[in-house]
Amino acid sequence: MTKNIIISAIAILTLNFGFAQTFQTQVGPSFKKESEKDIYHIVFPSAYGFMTLHHLDNVMMDNTKAMVLTKYDQTMQSIETKTFNLPKLGQRAADLQRVIELDDKLIFLSTSMDKKTGAHQVFAQVYNQKDNSVSAEKVLASIPIEGYSNSGYYQIAVSPNQSKIAIYANMPFEKKMQEKVQAWMYDIELNNLWEHSETLSFESERAYQEETFVSNEGQLYVSKVTDFYKKTRTTHLLKCNGKSFESSVLSADGFQPMDMSLINVTGKPMLVGFFWDGTKGIIKVNSEEGNDNDGAFLYDLSESKLIGIHKWSTSLNTSDLKSLEVVDVKVVGDDIFMIGEKRLEKSEFRKNGSTPTMDLDYFYTFGSSVIVNLDTKGTLKSFTPLMGSKLYKNTDKEKGSVAALYLENGLRIFSNNDYIRCDSFFTQNKATFNSPSVRPNGIGTTPYIIPATVSEVKKYNLVYYITNYGDQYWLNKMSW
């Protein structure tokens, strides 16, 4: 057999069968949390190391809320730590709402209110990785309040390319009046692009069912549901460009949009998510089994047009695909991969023997889940079942849900079953995942992954993540 024939044969085999990739994990140092309520993330991943960010999970501590950043080198050894506090309004420390990660900066967005000051505010602080510094706080939004029980609401949205930050405020409730709102738009340097106040045609209420989105171009969108628990349920779409709010109806007969996300598809803003057909019953209050979902949709905001609506396929077991939330969306070429997951939360009074106490236990349901594959024109390519339902208690919720990365021309899903796992979808390039092994108390075992910590190094074959077993946590570096 000639050399050219051999090369051709290898090429054909590669096209037909792809190749098997091996993901190897190096286990780094272990640590224990300062508090069981600490939340950890990995930021600034690079070939030369990374940083961890940890903080308490917005517990009721009014005086101090600390953000802790620790730098690690490429061997996963700690180098230095930076600690700073979120701002205060009066004596009330702000609650962290969002952290935006850029190439060399972290933008911390937080909110606080103070009755004495008569204000409810949104703050921004910027951490600069190059000089390990934190900027002075900047007030991005402020609304007047008279008390804590009627303080209005803020929603914060970030555009898909992270170039725009939108803040949307429902002003405090006023009896027998129309709803008043205010919006602010900022660029990523925290320059104010516009702000706008308006009185809407809706009645003022004490609470609203809304989601806020912002496009790369700086257009604000608000999905607003009225008559949420009634047969007359309607989803309105509000749009604001800094000059006025325009309102249209997003829902239709057989189409009640539920949880969704804004994505950018070939330069166009689109909403992708899950819908309910509205025919089986009314959305329930605090439903323990979850509310119905009947399929997935794609809506082109630039054309104000529903370009894809697809009911679950008959081959899919949909009995537990309820109360789905959009966990992640990947746009890869002409493909859209959306991961949806059932998420429910409840609490119960903890018992001391048979006697109830005043302490609460929290229970979190993650799953069942599904991967929806659409093309960018809205055509359905597949529904793929992912994970079954799993219940977690209290701080164990950090093991719930999944993390998705598009690596080596395939969708890779990191999750826990009885232990860490990595599954491959939509690829011929199958992967072997060599899971990490740890030795708590000198006994070898396979740990659990903390999905929220999975962080990819762009343009390098590297992924960092944190694992857990018992009260110990490990830093990990995956390569291939």
C-alpha cells in the first residue's frame, strides 16, 4: 500500500469515526471553607494560573460583606490574597447581585437600601487584576423610598458580548396608581449612555413577574407577565432605547413563554427559551411538582417574530420536564444548544427529634433536564434528555446543576451522579474523562464537582474546576 493510499485511508476513518480525546485532571491542593455558606468561583483562568473568588451567600449580615480574591500560579499554589468589602448605605452593607468578568477586570454590582437616607441604590466596584486594586464605589442607580417594606425592585442585565449593563427599577408601590419605572444604560467602562423614567399603562403592584434583557446595541427589553395565575395570563414585551417605552404582546394562543435568555445570532438579538401551551391548566402557586412546559422556542427581536416553536417530541419522556430554567446557551456556527433544567426550592422547619425548631432546612431540586438543539433559523434539530431529578439539602446545593463547555468540536457537560462525570454530545470527537482521585483521611475516592466553578482557558487546552468530598475541597486542572 502506497503512502498516499495510507494517508487517504486514515483521513476517511477520521471523517467517519472522529477521534477519541482524553481529558486528564491534575489534582491540586486541598482546603476547607472558612464558612459552610461560602460560595466559590474561579476567575481569570490562564495558562499561568487563575484566581478564586469566594464570599458568603448573601447571609443576613448588615455590617460587613467581604469579597475574597486569591491568586494561584500554574501549579495551583496560592500567591496572594485580596479582601475588600461591599459598599454600605447607612449601616447596611450591600447585597451582591452580579459579578461581570472581563479579560482583566471584575465588576461587582450590589444593592442596598437605607430608611434614614431614604434611598435604594445600585453600586459598582471594579477590581483590576493588573495592579490588584479595587476602585471606589460608584452609584449607578438610586430611587427614593420611605421604608423597607415598600422599596421597589431592581433588575440588572448584561448584554451577550458584555459591552452593556442595563438597570431596570420598578418604583415603590402606589395604591390606585399606574406603575412607574426607571431605566439606566451603561457601557462596560461604567459610562452612563442614557437613563429614562416613565409611567406605564399597567397598575402599580407590590410585586411583578418580569425578566430584563439587554442587547449588544444597548436596547432594553422587559418581558412582563400580567394575570400570572389566571387563564387571561399575558406576556408583554417592553422595549426602551432611552427615549420611550414601547409595549407589544409576546404571548399568543398556544404560546405562553416561560423562562428564556437573550442571545446574539449573526448580529441579531433573539430570545430562546421554553413555553407552555396554556391548555392543560393554570400556573400553580408554589407547585411542588413544578409547572408545565410544552417545548422550546426562538424569537427574533429585530423582526418581532416567532421564528421557531416546537413541542416536545413523542420519543422524549416529558413527565418531569417542568419549571425549566435556561441554564446555558451556546451559539456555535449555525447551531444553538440550549440546556434547560427543572429547578425548585422549598423550606421546612428543622426538627429536634419530633419537636420543630425555628431553624429552617432548605431543599433544592435540580432536574430533570434537556438539551435543545436548534439551528439559527429556528428549525428544531433535536431534543436530548440529559439528567434525572436530584434533591439537595442546604449547602449541598453547590453540587447541583451542570456546567457546559464547547470543547474539541463537541458539547461537554460536567455534572454529578454518584460522583463527578463529563459527558459528550453532538460530536464524533468522543472524549475519555479520567476523573480525579482524592484521598480524604488517607482513603482514595472520587470527589464531586462544583459545577459553578468550571472555567475554561480560551485558546489553550485547559479547564480549571473545584471538587469536594466531605468538608474538603480541591483545586483541579484538566488538560488534553
